[in-house]
Amino acid sequence: MTLLFMGVLPILWLIVALSGLKMAAWKACPVALLLSLFASIAYFGMPWDYMASAVLEGTALACWPILLIITATIYTYHLSVHTKGMDIIKAMLTSVSSDYRVLILLIAFGFGGFLEGMAGFGTAVAIPASMLAGMGINPVSSVAVCLVANFVPSAYGSIGIPLVTLSGIMGTDSAQLATYVALQISILGLFCPFLMVAIAGGGMQAIKGMVPVCGAAGVSYVLAQLLVSYFMGPELAGVAGAICTMGAIIGAVHFFPPKDSAYVLQRDEAAAVSRKQAFYAWLPFGLIFVLLLLTSKLVPTIYDSISQVRTSVLIYRGEGGSPYTFQWIATPGMVIFFATFLSGFIQKTPLGDMLTVLRKTLTSLRPTFITIISIIATAKVMGYSGMTTTIADNTVAATGLMYPAIAAFIGSVGGFITGSATSTCILLGKLQMDAAVAIGAPLNTQIWIAAANATGACAGKLIAPQSIAIGVAAIGIAGRGTESQLLGLTMKIYLPFIILLGMLVYFGGTWL
């Protein structure tokens, strides 16, 4: 029992620190790292040099490619705000319809999904929620629909970094992992637009007249996410799903316009957006999409060439260590930086302005850097020292072959604690894999269970204090009991879904 307690100690600390003490993640995660270092040496017999090399490998993984991608995507967003391109995009979206049910789908589900796929880290909740509240929609409903909408693309946030990271931890194909996540997430993905309309409209009666629009939104998102995941992997699945659903919503509104005047917003007419303005506003995101497509495995000539520019280094010196490969060009972060700077030059944005925005982006991300490096280093130490294996063995001993039924719930606990699908995949991915191996699951089922970790993390974000705090802060209603109100609302969605997901993972794993 002592070994089990010490093995789970870093996770217990994060639960207490983040949920109980309300400590900032960048402060809590380094403490978790220190606890894992102490436990690995004092109780699991890990040599000092092995421990140091495990921390170094975790730091390397955090910096390249994870933090590189995060920095690049957030920089793209910040530069878009600086050039006023984001204002143009907002104006274009709000001009589609005066029915606020359509607007919450287009802005929270479509544009929010696009922001999650491109940048993540709270942008998909904060920005759409502030847009909706600013148009006169109930502030609490604005945050609630954004929290629900954010469930679907969260695993594919920041150009697929949660699943890219998890597949790297497992040493498996990221496309297969992403496909399994898309299958598991499709249940809520199809019904998500209907839930959002019911929440914003105050009941199921709001769905009347919106069935074609909601159906088009859900089906287009799920199918696009599934197809892109299968053929390309996770990097563009969330972005493609969002683009398709925005197009589907606009098309459905054109052919099946809702006609209930009770849901019409009265607001000032927005200024017209020219084609040139629209082109420049969407240019950075379009370039990123095209260049990521061209440098993906779908274009083997380019991909094979740039993949040769790499360096492999054996960092961890203990048993189970393998060379870590730095891809210097064939990594989404470098492609995104190139596309963003290129779009800036095309828009004639001064280089000084672009560098100033980059500096401000790096400054704003300092807490994120500390959090990600600490948590990945913790995960590496726990994995190499045998801590995660100990936790997995004891969990399997308690649940037996029923373990797949609780895999998603375990992932949701991680999502609740960290508020991040990426952090959850890092923190619990190895544990889920070890548990799958312990029950004798074949490789496909192991990947299926790992996918449940990511899907569960998305469900956990529905009720995560961090997610709710971001939303209420964005619209300026923090500290008025709103947080409890939102938690109660999202809990009603979380509970039935996590039960349903547990059943899907358990029975679905037997069919693989």
C-alpha cells in the first residue's frame, strides 16, 4: 500500500492543489514534479542519473514539439487580433442570421471549434462567449453553450497536440488513435448542436424549426473529423470539422431558414465586409491549413524530404529508453510559424510589429511553459520509475476485465483536475496503456482505451473549474454565483455522457 500511495502522490497533490486549494497550475505542477522525484528515488529505487535523464527527456518533449506548437498557434491568434483580422471574422459570422440560435451554433460550435483546432488553451471558450454576450445573448447561456461546444474539438486542440503527444507516449500511429477518438466523440458530437440550442433557448421547444440546421452542424462536424483523422491524423481534424460545420450551418440556414421571431436579436446593422478584407482576415488560417496539408503524409514527396532533417538522441539512459527524434522542419509548429510570418508580410504588417506580438506572446505563455514542462517531466519520471505501472496494476486488480468501462472516467478526472486534454494525455496516458497491457488487451484495444483517456478528458473539461473560470472571466460575471450555476448545468450533461462513454468503450473494445 505504501508503494501505491507514493506512486499516486503526485496525482493526489494535483487534485488537492488545483481543485481544493485553487492553486495556479504553474505553481502546482512543479511541486508534483518534486514529489515524483522524491518518490522515484526513495521508494522505487530509481538511480539519480536515470531520474535526471528522465526529467531531461520530458523537458525535450515539452519544448519540441509541444511548446513550439502551442506558441505558434497562440502567436497566430494574437497577430490576427493585432491586424484587426479577428474583428473582420467576427463581423462576417454575425451577419449570417439574426436568429440567435443560429448564431450560437455558428460562433460557439463552428468558430469556437476552429479556434480550438488552431489555438486551444481557453480561446475557444473565452472568445465566442464574449462575442455572444456582446450581441445581447444571456451571459450565463453564452458561457454554457461554449463549454458544451468545446467538448467536441478539445482532443484535437492546437493542431492535434493532445493526440500527437499521446501517440508519442504510446509509440503508436496517431491516425489510428485520432480515428478512435472521433468514433467515441461522435455520440455527443451529433447531439451537441441540439443541446446548445436547448440551453440557449431555455428548453427543448427552442429546437423547433432548427432541426435541419442542428442536424447539418452535427453530422458535418463528426464526419469531417472522422475522415480527416483516418486519412491524415489528428493535426487538422478539428480545424476541418469546424470549417465544414460552419459551411453546413450557413447552407442549412439558406435552404431551411428558421422563422420564429421569438429568437430574433435586435441589434445595429454591421458594416459590410469587402472581399479584400475577408481575404486578409482569413489568410493566416488558410495558409496554415494549406501548408499543413502539403507537408503531411498525403503529399509523400514533400513529407519524406523534410522528414530527413532530423536528429535522434538517446536521452533516457535507463531500461526502456529509446532515442528521441527532433524533427526540425516536419513539425506543425515550424509550419505554423512560417505561414503566420508569410501572411504578415503579404498583409504588409511591419516586421517590428510581428516581433513585438511574438515577444508579448512568449511573455504571456510563461506560466504555460512551466506547467507543460513540469507535468511532462513528472509523467516521464512516473513512467520510467514504475510508478504508473504500480497504479495501473492496482487499478486492474480492483476492476479486472471491467477496466475499459472506467477508462474514460479516469480520463475525465484528469480533465477536471487540469482543465486540459493535453495535460491529461501526458499525465494519465502511460497509466491507461499499462492498465490495458495488464488485462491482456491486444494492441488495437490498447489504443481504443488510450483514446478513451482523451475523450474522457474532453468530458472532464465540461466541469473543470479552469474552463468555467475562463468563460465567466471573459464576460465579466465572475464571483456572482455564476460558477456554481454553470457547474450544475454542465454536470447534467457530463454524468449521462460519461456513463454512456464507459459502456461504449467497454463493449466497443470487444469488437476491435
